[in-house]
Amino acid sequence: MKYPPRKFFVPVTFLVVLGLLGCGLANPVLNLLDESTDSVQQSQADANGRPKEPQVSIEPSIVPVDIEVENSVETVAPATPTVEIYTATPDLRMLPEQWREWPVVPTVTHRAVQIYLNGLAKGNNPHAFSKVGDCHCVNSVFFGVYDRGWSSLPQEDWYLNETIQYFEGSFNRESAAVHGGFTGASVLSPLWADSKRCERGETPLACELRLQNPSIVLISLEVGWTGRNSQTYSDYLRKILDQVIDYGAVPILATKADNVEGDYSINLATAKLAYEYDLPLWNFWRSVQGMEGDGIDYSRDNFHLTVEAWDRRSFTGLKALDSVWRGLLEAQNNSQIEVTISPTTSVEINTPTLEDTISVIPTATLQPISPISTQVITPWPTSTPGDSVSTPTPEPSENRKD
């Protein structure tokens, strides 16, 4: 094999050395890693005496990516999250400050339906209601006539006989949470419990709930005492409401006819709690406006009612019970909850349709219920001033009014 003459290698060697020096021998590692083609081109460029181009450092940046799909270019941009905006359901209820304009007879509320269905699931008796109150709630002046058959209803109100029959036995029953002089503090104190009916350490309220196992509780604590104010009244009433609701019974609150406190702050406080808890409020105060003395017997004091007001109290209270009960019964039918109460027989009532129903998880299915007949109840004998009337015995307290 023939090799070219040596003189050919001398210029080549000289050019290679010169190229290495021109590329910067001080950083040989980086330069030797460059591609051979680039090195040769760079070396030749330096050898020809042309100036070396400055190196440019390019920082990475985030830009939209062009994706070529079937001969078209689509720019992909970061996705923008979608935010859904919901409009709150408007609250169309009248404000507590407008309590004078609230209707006498309330309707069932969404919260009441939830409480009622929860109580049925616990085994509360749908045919039983309880009363919590002072002398204005004792049987001789409030509701007792409906169990004794002494009441007479106008023909247009005969439907109320269904309610009377459905809750038979609750109207004239002695409530462990009703007594002359009872206040919010009284029904929450074991000291005022009936020792013959209540267990040791049991409050009148807890005792009544245990004995009656009600599905509805009418609460009317109106009696005044020295030092009472609306805040103290509200604090005790709130505790009563919490206990009744926790038991699974629907509270029905009531306004009072008198204004012993002078500014109707007790009625306002009651309306505020009814609004806050979303509970039915029986506005008895409004029902007696326009009556003699607005229902107050001022010949006696500024607290007790007239005979006509007593009658109206029982009648409007019955209407309030009927309205709330029919709404609850409709919700029960829609929820398909089965109720088995023994030995009481279930009764079918023609109830109006609720516009709104509550979605609940049923625990059983509703049993078929049979219709009842409407009957006329014999009149309740009227009394006149001066007649002997049984009145409740007040509590032994010098600061209370019965």
C-alpha cells in the first residue's frame, strides 16, 4: 500500500492545532463534545480569519403549542375553569317585627315537617299532642271542652271535628308541664315536677314528653314576674324549643293578649324565635283585637282574659292545631312513612295538597287509613260573670301572677 508523502500531513497538522487554539483550548471538554461537523466548520471559519459569531443564550418560555391535525394547525390554550352561580331561594316570610300582621292560624313550615317525620321515625305518637304553659293552658279554660263534648262548631267549621277525633284524649288530659304560675324556668326545673307522676330529677317538660310521647307541642308561657325581660324569656324558651325538637315533636308557639311588660317585647321575642327556628306561630293576640278590652278582663287585672276571649282562645288554638296537623299529615303521606300506633286506629283525613314537600329518607311505608264520619258535638254551656268557675291554683310565689 502506498502512503502519501509526509509533507501533506504538516499543513494539516498545523491547521488542526491552530483551530483548537482558536476555539478556546481553555474549555476543551465542552468543545470536544460538539459535533465533529460543527468543529470542522468552526475551525475552518477561524482559519479563514472570519470573526466568530457571539453565542446567544435562549431562556425557555411557556407558549401556546401548535398541534398539526390533518393539515391544519390548532392552538391549545390553558383551560379556563367554569364557575356556576346559584341564586338563593328568596325568603318570603314576614319579618318578626311585623308580628302584629302575622295570620292568626299558621301553616306548616319546612322545618316542622322535618321535625315531625324525624319524630315518627323515633316512634312518637301522631295522635297525641302536649301543652306547655301557665294558667292560660289549664283544661278548665283551654281545650278541655273538646274532649268533654261541650263544644259547638259552626257548620262551616265542622271539619274541625276530624281534628278533635284524631287527637281524642289529648285535649282534657292533665299535662305535667302545665300549671298556674308556670314560667320558662319552671318547666325546666325538677323542683316543679309532679312527684306522683315524674321520675326523680325529671323536669316537668321532660316528664310530659315521656308520659305523652307527643308529635306536636303547644307552648304558651305568658305569665309575668318581677324582673322578667324579653331576653330572659327568650333564653328559657330557646332551651324548651331545643328539647322539644330534639325529642321529635313539632312546637307551635303562641302570642299573648296582654301587654304586662308595656312594649309587647314578649310577643316580639316569640315571633323572633318562630322566625329563627322556622316554626308555626299561632297569633292569638291578633284574634282578640277589637274585642272588649282586646280580650283582657281589666275589672280583674291586666293579665287574665274575658270569658269571650277564653272561648276564642280555644277555638283559634284548635284551628292552629288543625292547620299544622293537616300539613304534617300530607307530608307524612308523601314520605311513605309507616306509622303503627296501638291500640289507636289510623284515621284518614282529606287534607289539602302542600305546594312544597320535604325530601326525606323514609323508614317504612304508610299504612292504609280508613275514613271517619263528621259529627256535631253538643253545645258547650256558656257562663256569665258571677257564675262559679273553677280556676287554677297559683304557684306559691309572691312574684308570680296566675
